[in-house]
Amino acid sequence: MKLPAFAQEEIEKRVASGKYSSDEEVLRCAFDALAESEEYGDEVRAGILEGLAELDRGEGIDADEVFRFLREQSNEAKK
């Protein structure tokens, strides 16, 4: 099977970037990502929908509070 032009162009672009050593490596990584998406996609979507529903119910945490917590955790980890 011959790849469509857009697919071949995308593969060549990624190989040219130096991140991948060959067309085969690009395809292997693409299929690995597809398999992971198929395996975890429904779970991720369900988590996102659950989070959005929590926000709609007012159960979210203020962003400033989250960033403050993360800064504190980062500072503790540096000690």
C-alpha cells in the first residue's frame, strides 16, 4: 500500500527534524500512540467529563490556590 502524500510528507518532516532516525521509527511511534489512545482514550474522556461536571457544580479549586500549592510542593522538594 502506498501512503497518501500528506502522510509521507509528515513522516519525512519528522525524520528531517532529527527526532526520528527513519520512516519506520516514525510509523512505529505513531502506531504506539494510536494503541495507547485506543486503550486509555475512553478513560481519559470520562475523567475530563467528570472534571467538567465538578466544575459546573462549583467543586473546582481556584487556580491561584493550585499554583500556590504547587510552588510550596516544589520548594519543599528542593530542600
